[in-house]
Amino acid sequence: MADKQISLPAKLINGGIAGLIGVTCVFPIDLAKTRLQNQQNGQRVYTSMSDCLIKTVRSEGYFGMYRGAAVNLTLVTPEKAIKLAANDFFRHQLSKDGQKLTLLKEMLAGCGAGTCQVIVTTPMEMLKIQLQDAGRIAAQRKILAAQGQLSAQGGAQPSVEAPAAPRPTATQLTRDLLRSRGIAGLYKGLGATLLRDVPFSVVYFPLFANLNQLGRPASEEKSPFYVSFLAGCVAGSAAAVAVNPCDVVKTRLQSLQRGVNEDTYSGILDCARKILRHEGPLAFLKGAYCRALVIAPLFGIAQVVYFLGIAESLLGLLQDPQA
């Protein structure tokens, strides 16, 4: 084969390192994406990504932009490790005598990778979305309370603002979900997650492999550093925008708390119908540019770490401490 065989532990470590670096860099944009996607036409709190981030810093402080990051940082290592390792495994199984995979086989490998990763992705997203969206709901309630005070004019005694509800932690959410719904509570939105992640991987991995191949100087060499990074960025952003309608549906289905007068949904089709009827087709593109800005560097960094072979160097040092 043209590429050297990489051990499974190295693949898992590379995927984990890439995930940790990527999430740390882009998490505030992901928070803005979640809040923009969950906004319905009733009460809009944010007008854009920058408006969301500015208001978040003002009301919740700098670290408010990282609400839910602990969940991602904990679970992104196994998630990214499974995704990258599964794709590599399926590509290896589908190849014959080192021959170049056809586009169909590349898409099948990506499909397998996307299916495997939802084991970790679904509970991770479920918990992260509750933590990220809590600030939006609190801000909406504060706006509505202020409007109520302005409308109640007439010299009556001023109304007292209700105390803000305490925001739950990931541990509390997990405990409550397991107590009330069992393990299925953590996997709410599994179908929508599959609907997003399988097509994403089907688009991303073949597109990345072919873009990366274009920048390879010779058939026996790795692509340069910048080629792997750019290929990951372009493939990631393209795949992210392509599946954004599924991401909007998934985000809405996994949100347990609703703002005032916001729709509730019974399933994927019901959610898609109500979004289309009440908000129009453009609602399916909410947060698309945020998602592209999140995924592009996330997967660019992931592919650079993966192709640089950081884990192989670490494992080599452990195996040969005198080197």
C-alpha cells in the first residue's frame, strides 16, 4: 500500500488529540450556532453570530461562551477517535491489494464511520445543547419580563422580577435523564443524529481523500502539512453546510427546554413540517455559516494531527525510552 499501516492505538490517540485542540478553538462559535438554530420566529434574542457572542459575554461573562465545553472535551476524544479510526478501518477492509478505492467504496467507508460515532455523539450533543441553550432561554425570559413591566403602566407598584432559575450541570442533567427516562433519555434524537452524521461522513471522507490526493507530490509520499489542513477545512465546511437542515432538526429535537410560545415536536417529520410551515425553508439554514466555521478548522486540525502522526511519535518514545 502507498501509505504505511498505522496502529489502532495511534489512530485513537491522534483522533483524541485533534478533537481536544479543535473543540477548544471553536467552541464559542458552536454555542452561537446552537442558540441561533433554536430561535423560533416568536422571540428572537440574537440577530447574528457576532450579536450572540457579544450578548453572551455581556450577560454571562467570557466563560459563558464555553458553557457545555466540559462535556465536549470529555467525550470528543472517543467520538473523534471512533470516527477517524472507523473510517480508516472500513477503507482498509474495502480496498483490495492496495488499489485506490472507488468513490462508492469511499462513501461506504464514510457511512460506516458516521454510523459508529453516534454511540458517543448522541449523548454528547444531548447534554451540550441543554447547557448551551440555557443562556438563550434565560435571556428571552428577561426580555419578556422587561416588556411586561413597560406595558404595565398606571402607577401600580412595580413588579418584582422572578429570580433566575439555576442552570443545571452536565452531571445533574445526566442523573435526571437516567432517573426519568433511563438510558434512552441520553439517546433522544438518535435518528436525527444518524440523519446528520452519516451523510456528513459520506460527503466528508471521500471529498477529503480526493482533495488531499490532489496536493500529494508523489504517489509514495504524504501530502504536505498545508494540503492536509486545507483539504480538511474545505471538505469539512462543504459537508457541514450540506447537512445543516438535518442539524437544525436534530438541535430542535434534543432541546428539552423551550422558550415562550415555541413549538414542541414529536419526531423528525413533525419537526421538519413545523419548521417549514412556521419559519419557511430558509430556517433549515440557520447557523449554517457558524457550523461551517466550526467544522472547517475542527477537521483541518484533526487531519493535520492525524497525518503528522503525533501519536506514533509518542508511542515510539514510550516503546524506546533510550532513543
